[in-house]
Amino acid sequence: MTDDEKYLQELLAKEAAGELKPSERFKIPAQDMPTQDGVARRSNINEVAEGYTELEARLEAMRCLRCKTAPCIKGCPVKIRIDDFVGAIAQGQYDEALAIIKENSLLPAVCGRVCPQEVQCQETCTVGKKFKDPTQGVSIGRLERFVADRDTGDGSVPKVAPPTGKKVAIIGSGPGGIVVAADTRRAGHDVTVFEAFHKPGGVMVYGIPEFRLPKAIVQDEIDVLTKMGVEIVCNFVVGRTRTIEQLMNEDGFDAVYIGVGAGLPRFMGIDGEHLVGVYSANEYLTRANLMKAYKFGEGSDTPIAMSKKVAVLGGGNVAMDSARTAVRLGAEKVYLVYRRSEKEMPARIEEVHHAKEEGIEFCILQNPKRILGDDEGYVVGMECLKYELGEPDDSGRRRPVPIEGSEFTIDVDTVIVAIGNSANPLIGQTTPGLELNKWGNIVVDEKCKTSLDGVYAGGDIVLGAATVILAMGQGRTAAAAMNEYLAG
Amino acid sequence: MIDVEAALVARARKPGQFVIIGVSDDYGERVPLTIAGVDAEKGTIRLIFQRVGKTTAEMADMKVGSDLGYVAGPLGNPTHIEKFGTVVCVGGGIGNAPLLPIATAMKAAGNELISILGARTKELVILEDEFAAISDELVVITDDGSHGRKGLVTEPLKEICQRKPQPDLVVVIGPAIMMKFCCETTRPFGVHTEVSLNTIMVDGTGMCGGCRVEVGGKTKFVCVDGPEFDGHEVNFDLMMRRLGAYKAQEQRAHEQYKEHRCKIGLDD
Ligand SMILES: Cc1cc2nc3c(=O)[nH]c(=O)nc-3n(C[C@H](O)[C@H](O)[C@H](O)COP(=O)(O)OP(=O)(O)OC[C@H]3O[C@@H](n4cnc5c(N)ncnc54)[C@H](O)[C@@H]3O)c2cc1C
Ligand code: SF4
Ligand code: FES
């Protein structure tokens, strides 16, 4: 037995005897996540975070105080019984832990990897509070991933109720769509998912890169749907191939869920954005992920610029993913240009950390003024301005203000714009009577119902750019309302 | 030219729309192609394309009955068809293919139809008979004079614009450079000129922004705002640069494809 194993046994024995004091739990070192070497991973696309071992997971779980009020649950958008599942892991009852998570979340292997835990469950964790550092709280996300990954799938597929004769159409196969498909299918409805792309999975396959969320995990979830009898139709663009009106009036669908995600990428509106070598993050990542551009010339034939010096604009997850993808595609120098300070970056802390380890240069409090091109219209550089933080703005964050005369130029051949998206206009344009807000997002009530009867919506098309877990949460709400509507 | 079974697309498509195709279901290039025609009964659509990159070369080499990876569509907004009066349809090379359904619909809506078909040389003039059958007036013109008039499409276009009364609408589909010069030709006459843009595309649903063009000083997205725009407002220079973006890499993928075929003993 190793020392750590002995340590765990001692802790367990004390706990069983009711003698394990909080002070002793605080002494258990926070377990680090094993990761691929920072240099080696620059040239592969394998997952960076490798996941806890059993021993690490149980030790980490022992750090949880099982607080009576469980403040972590309040931070969880879908209210997973966190204290209970973490307790089950400490006891080595992994199936039990997974069952507890699955009561509320259908995609634990995904959420464990991509949720911004430090601003959700882990932000409010008592252990983190004690150390005055949310990253020192119980690593709830890593534990969630641990049990989800151990679930090798005994082949069991959720039970499906007898056929109701009702037909449900789901538009978009992102996390929201997947959850609605599972929940409505379980109720016995005939469910079809329509996806515009040639691969299902939404942002989880064409946005978030392999090194952060392996495609196989998403594929497993899709396979479960298929086994449950959900039909998935790819290359079907609702609004063009068929409109929602046609699906409902001519094709016999009784209810529809719209989960088409975020839409048109925003650009800065500066000079040079039409130059060759300027991409939206969506285009860049889609080319790289869905079409495996990183294998260009060996079986995959998406043309993507072989960039050497790359500037990524933005500070969110999308910006981190773009920068880290550029590194893996062979860029020698990658700058991440963000106009606020690092503290304000909306990206997950872990991604910021990994990006730095991979050699990405953070240029904070800077913003581009224009992109420079050569005679043939290729990007050759970017002129930036330095910024400083001024008074707080509406969001409570200090507003960055440009420092006059601070212009300087960086030498780049590629610029990736990752400053957000506006709403996808296609469904709105082709669905009369569907109420949109002034930004073009679909308006829904607390049950995720739209202004049209039988039509529900959720995820990024409703919330603007949100998260996987929020899309999933809305999917659950919508599915419950749809099942109720179809039963009535 | 190929006919592809895609019943839903065939049923929904209207003149002016396009599809995105890919030859392998897994990973590979997604290529936007305009729809040249449709057989609603058979549920097929007709795609006409030139071998330019690897994907189109693979498609051209397909045998009848083989599976194309996938077809998504129809995409883009349909052409606005109504009775304008006199409509001039100008097609350049392969652009005649998507132009034909538009010209046919314009004629059916009661317009007087003048068609101008241009190409480099005789062999590249396509669909001439089809246009002849529907046009009130047809001009064929080739760069080398091997067929029809010798010269560029802008010459007959200018003559037609000089007529009294002027044509009410000009529709141009062809290479970017040709559309640009047609727009320059009609601009002084103030004749409204619609062009159909064929940009780089990835998703075709308004997600990636790869298809962005500058129209009237604003960024527009061809897949959701287009593909047709007021040609006098389009910044063709920017668009042509962006179209050039992937030339070199496409060439490389195409070369490798050819090499691969040689190795397995096929000719190209
Ligand atoms: C690069 C990147 C990194 C991210 N990182 C994180 C992260 O770390 N953590 C996190 O929580 N969130 C992250 N997000 C956000 C998260 O992925 C989204 O909030 C979430 O996926 C939204 O889910 P959704 O159900 O709205 O659908 P989406 O995942 O957006 O999927 C929508 C699907 O609908 C399809 N579609 C669109 N229009 C049509 C149509 N007309 N007909 C048919 N199908 C259509 C699309 O092709 C797509 O597959 C990231 C996003 C990106 C882009
Ligand atoms: S807040 Fe932290 S310590 Fe308390 S129950 Fe939740 S995970 Fe455990
Ligand atoms: S093709 Fe992606 S936005 Fe138009």
C-alpha cells in the first residue's frame, strides 16, 4: 500500500467512527489534475487534462465537509445533489454517485469538463471560502468527470414509455437539443432531431476542441439517443429545407424545440477585417475541428491558412480555444489580445492556465485599431492601442479606456476574432409570428415556450452566448413543458 | 454536370438558391454549389461545376449511382421574381447554370427576356439551347470569337443599356471579375443590377462568418443575407481577395489527389 492509500484508509476509518474533524479534512491536500506535458501537447490534439485516478478522486472527495446547507448546490444551475454524490465517491460508490448526478444532469462527462465551476458550484464551496480561494475548494467538476468517465456504459439505455403517437421535432443537436430529445423520447413520443451540419453535437463538436472535450464523448451521447429510437437527420436546415410552419402543418409534428445556438459572429468594425487571414473564431474552429484541418494534406482537405504568427482577439473560452488550436496547427507565436485585465477574462480559469503553459502570450489591456495588409490583401500586421482601466461600467467591471498616442504594431499573418456572436437570424426570418427581442434572440416564458403554441426554445438562441449547462437546463425545462403540452 | 438525389432539396428549392455538398460524410471540404435545375418528380437536383479543387475533381470522377457524401440545402434567399418589364440575364461560363432557372422564372412572370451568354471559348458555352428556347433575344459572345460574337459580355450589355427604353433589371452570374465589370457598365445608366455571389462558405446557416462581404459599406453574410445583392453596392475588390485566399492550398490538395490517383493507376 502506498502512503496515500494508507492515508485514505485512515481517513475513512475515522470518518466511519464519526471522528473525522473538519480541521483534518482541511489538511488533505487539494488534488491536482494530472495533465499532459505542456510542451508535448503543443503538437498533439489529445485531451490535456487526463482525469483523476481513483485514489486522487477519493482523497479529493474526502475534503468535502458535507455542509448541512450545501452552498455548492445553490451555485449549480441544475441543482445537482453535490454533497451526496461527492460523499458517495469518498465511499467508493461510483455508480451511486453517477446515479445522483444523472437525476439532474444528462451530460456529466461533458459538464465535468467544460462547466465554469469556479463561478458556479465551486465559487460558493465552504472549503474554498476557508482558504479564501475558489480554486482551493472541492474540485467538484473533476469529481463529476471522474465518475462519468468510469461509466463504461453497461449498454443500458434509458427506458422509453409506450408510443403516444405524438411527433416532436428538435432543431439543432447541441446540448439543449440532445437533452430535449432524451426527455421527450422517454415519454414515448416519436422524436426527430434536425441538424444543419453533417455531424450532430452542436458546439460540442464544431466549437470546443478535441483537446478539451474529446469528440468520442459527445458521440456516445448521440449513440444513446439513437439506441432510444430518436431519429437524427443531418444536413437539414430548418427554415430552408423545411420551415417550422411546414414541419407542423404539413409534416405532422405536434411540438418543436428550437436549439439552433448562437449565430453570426461579431467583428470589431475596424479597418482591415476583410483581409485574407482574418477569421471569426467560429470559422477557424469549425474548420479545425469538424473538418480536421489539422490533418490538412493527409486525408482531410479543408483549406485553412497555415498561420505562423497569430493574434486572437477576446478573453473568453472561445478565444482560449482558438489560441490553443493555433498552437496545435503549428503557429510559432500566438498572441491573445484582450482589452481588459486578466481578472475580467470570462474564460474558465483552467483554460487560461493551460493557455499560458502552452506558451500563448497574453497581451492584456490592449486592443486593435486596424489590421494591416499587403498589396495582395493578406494580413501582415496589426496596429494596437494600449488601454487602462477606468470607472466601472454597467456590468460592474472597470471600463477599459484607450491611452492616447500609445499605438504600436505587432507582426502577425492571421487574426482570429473571438468577441462574441449575435443571434442566428434564419429561424426568425422564416417563422412568422415568432417573437424576438431587439437583439434577435427568441423570447420565451419560464417554461421555455415561445410566442407560438407548441414551439419551445432554449440555449444560446434564447440566452445569447451562454454555457452548456444552461442550455441543458433550459432543455430540461422545455422538455417537461412539452411533455405536459402533448399529454393535454 | 451531375444529377443528385435530394428529394427534400428538390421540393423546397427556388431559383437563386444553392446547396452545400461534401464528398465524404466524415471530415472534408464543404463546397457551396448553385442549383442549375431540378426534377421534382424524380426528386433530383442538377449541379453543374468545374473541376477546380479536390472535391469537385472527386465529384467529376464519380460513377453514376455512387453516393455523394451529403447535400444540405437549399440555402440562401430565392431570387425575387416579378414582372419588371425587360430583364437582361448575363451569364459567364459556369454561371449560366444557376442563371437558367432565374431566367426561366423571369420569363414565366411575363418579362421580356434578353440573355447574354459569355465564355472564353466555344466549348465553354453551356446551356445555349436552353436559353435560346426561353429568350426573346439571345447574344452569345466568346473571348476568342470561336462562337458568336467576339469580345466580352460588357459590350452587348452596354448596347442594350443604351436602348430606349432602358432595360428594367439586369441579373449577372459569373466570375467575380465579370460581375464587377458588368456592374461598372450598368452603373452610369442607373439600371438596377443584381449579382449572385459565390463566396467561401462553411456552414451556410449564418454561424461562421466566412461568407462575409461588404455591401454598401456594411458587412453582410452571403448565406443568410444573399446570395443576391445590388451589384452597385458590392465591394468586389475585397471579395475577390478573399476568394483568392484558399487558392494555393486548394491547389495543393488537388495535386495530392491527382498524385494519389496516378499511384493507383488511374488517369486524371
Ligand atoms: C469555442 C467555444 C467554446 C466554448 N466553451 C465553453 C465551455 O468551456 N463551457 C461552457 O459551458 N460553454 C462553452 N461554450 C458555449 C456552449 O458551447 C454553448 O453555450 C452551448 O453549446 C449552447 O447549446 P445549444 O443547445 O444552444 O446549441 P449549440 O451547441 O449552439 O448547437 C446548435 C446546433 O444547431 C444547429 N443549427 C443551427 N441552425 C440550424 C437550422 N436552421 N436547422 C438545423 N440545425 C441548425 C447548429 O448546426 C448546431 O449544431 C463554448 C462555445 C464555443 C463556441
Ligand atoms: S460547499 Fe463544498 S464542502 Fe460544502 S458540501 Fe458543497 S462541496 Fe462539500
Ligand atoms: S457560410 Fe457560415 S455564416 Fe455564411
